[in-house]
Amino acid sequence: MKMIYNVEDKPKFGQLIVFAIQQLLAIMAATIAVPAIVGNGMSASAALFGAGVGTLVYQLFTKFRSPVFLGSSFAFIGSMLAAFAGGVSMSLGYLGLIIGAVIAGLVYVVIAIVIKIAGVNWINKLMPPVVIGPTVAIIGLSLAGAAIKDVFSYTAQDANGSFIMTGNVWVSFICAMVTLLVVVLCSTYGKKMARLIPFIIGIMAGYVVALIFTLIGAATENAALMIIDFAPFKALVADGVTLKTFLSVPEFTFLTAANGLAEFNWSYVATIAVAYAPVAFVVFAEHIADHKNLSSIIERDLLEEPGLHRTLLGDGIGSMVGAFFGGCPNTTYGESVGCVAITKNASVATITTTAIMSVLISFVSPFVAFLDSIPGCVMGGVCITLYGFIAVSGLKMIQKVNLEENKNLFTASVILIAGIGGMAMAIGKVTITSIACALILGIIVNLVLSKEKAEDAE
């Protein structure tokens, strides 16, 4: 897949800003969804700030050679909820978020040291294309349900102005399909900039259609058509036009966590360690899959250069820093990888600018409000393409694999079925995701069948 902009390329300043906004839109929904799910007063703008700073740390460790954005990790949601379990105070819970991210990050540091000493050849043998390809495909396919749920997830206003689910799904579907088709057409037939920013054009087109429906709904008093939630904008002027209408400081996690130091105790740390450390090992497998996928897209082996040890260190330390500000451990985002694949823009300058922009806009109230107002159905149309590209990228990895051999056929089959079937397992408070389960099962099957084949050959 030939890149329009390679890793080291630097687009012109104006283009760079536009490309960065596109990356930001691609990763935005998921990044701010994690604090919303965890609740406990966590700030979406702080998570956005943490993701930006975490990505900059990652870029420093990878010597600005890995074009991917780090956002809030869904894998740690259970761990984050455990930080607030047992009726602990909010301040202690926030302290637990930071401690947990540090513990998870240290797991990455230890693994990175081992890999630096032992090299990556053993990983390539353990996870050949027949294992890693279907696993990457599963990453995309496992998100398919989320994308379709978004397509039909819009809410509408009732007579009192409250937002409710409605039975009229056609408006939502139309907005999603307009977004989807504009993205596809721009990416396939677009000229120059249109081909490089299909997501921005698609989201804007979907937003305009949603706005038209909303205005018609307001004029005709038809609540089912009013699918854009203007509450984020109204909140900006709830107390009149003040400085906070335009600029506001995110509610950083460490500020609340500082009050929890008085309640610090080692038994709580042990609880947090049990919740976070095992998940870090699980996410390690997904880290490899993401970087293998990105490597195939940009046609450069990131496990060799800048090296898996560097990507792990960047991910681990970036998570620590990200959680310090936003509470959420970070991880490399499939949405970002998909954006690179579709736009053929692998410029690290774009990713770095996105990270800086993520930090800056977390202070800009109107822009954050606009992002919050984008209907789920519009983002659903975008996500169909993003997640689909991830899945197809994984399948492309096994194009040269001989599936006539039972060893390869069964390995790929087991991974696909286990992953699509949602084979997730809970061990105590630790949940092994379906992706991790599929990968582990695929590794085992491949190793067993490879051993049997070697014995037959003898």
C-alpha cells in the first residue's frame, strides 16, 4: 500500500492542521467514551489532554518513527472501576487510577527490558502471519457491533427537552449512510485534499444532514427529528458569557488524587495491582497486533525499527503520564491505524500535531462542545469504514499463507471463531478480552500443530 505521505514526510503547515483535525475526529469518540463509562466525575477534556501528552511521550520513545495516536484504553475499564470499588472516596479512587497506570506501565517496562535483551525473533516465531493476521482482523470485527450500534444510537428530544431513544431509526440511518458514502467516495475518487481528508468531509456532511433534520424537527415540533444535542453549547452560557465560555482548565486527575494521599494504604495498592497488572499482559498481546498491522500498512517493521522495546516503553510511560492527567491508561488506537490506512498518510508530523492539538483543544470549550454534539449515528458511519479497514488489513496479512495446509487452516479458523464468538474469560477481577483469548488460543494451536508436523517430518 503506497503512502502519499511516508513516516518522515512533513506536509505543508495548512495541510498539517487539517490532517491533524481528521486524526483527532477519528480517535475522539473512543477517547472520551472511557471516562464517560467509568463515571465518578471523570473529565472527558482531561482524558483528551492525557491522550495528547501520552502520545507525545510515545513519539519521543519511538524516535518519531511510529505513526499512531494513543487514546484511552477500553481494556482497563474494569480495572478503573475497581479503583472505586468498596466505597472508597473519590479522591482515593483517583489516586488509585494513577497508581494502577503506574503498575501497568511498569509491566510494559519490564517486558521491554526482556525484549531488548532477548530480541524479537522469538515473537515472530510465536506469532507468524497466520496467527497475527486473523488476530488483527478480529480487532476490527470485534468493533463491528459498536459501529452498528452507533448507527442506530441517536436520541431525540421529548416535549420537556429531555433526550430519549425513539423508534424512528430511519433518520439515524440516513445520517450514517450519508457520512459513510461521502467518506468512501472522497477516499476513492477524491482529488488531492479531498482524498486526504475523507473523514472530515464525511463527518461535516453527516453533521449538516443531522442539523437539517434537527431544524425541521424544531420548526414542526417533531421531537423524533431533533437528533443533535445542543446541551454542550447551552452549558457554555448557562451562567452567562464568561471566560469559561471560551476557555476552561480540564479537571486533572492528579488534583483530586492529591487529596487521597491522606487515605493511602498498602492493602488498597495490592487491590489495584491485582486489577491492573494482569490486564497489562493482556494488552501487550494487542500492542503487538496493532504494531504488526501498522507495519504491514506502512511497509516498515516497527518491531525492528524503532523496535518493540521502544514502542512498549512509549506505550507504558505514555499510559502513566496520560493517567496522571486524565485518569485513563492509554493504548495505540485502531481508529488511528485505520485513518492512516485509508488516507495513506503515515506522516508522524501529522500524529505529533494531533497530539499537540489534543492538548490545546482540551482547554477550548466551544470546540469540545462541538465534538460532544456530533451525533452517534454520524460517528457510526465513519467507524464502519475505520473498523472495516482494520479487519481487511488483518486478512491481507494471510494472503501469502498457504491455507491448504491444515496447520494454517485450523490456526486461522480457531482465532476467527473464538474472536468473533466473543470468547472472553474472567479470572477473579481480571477479564481476558476476546481478542487476547483468540490470540492465545491461536498461538497454542499453531505451536502444537507445528510440533506435530516437525515430528512427522522426522
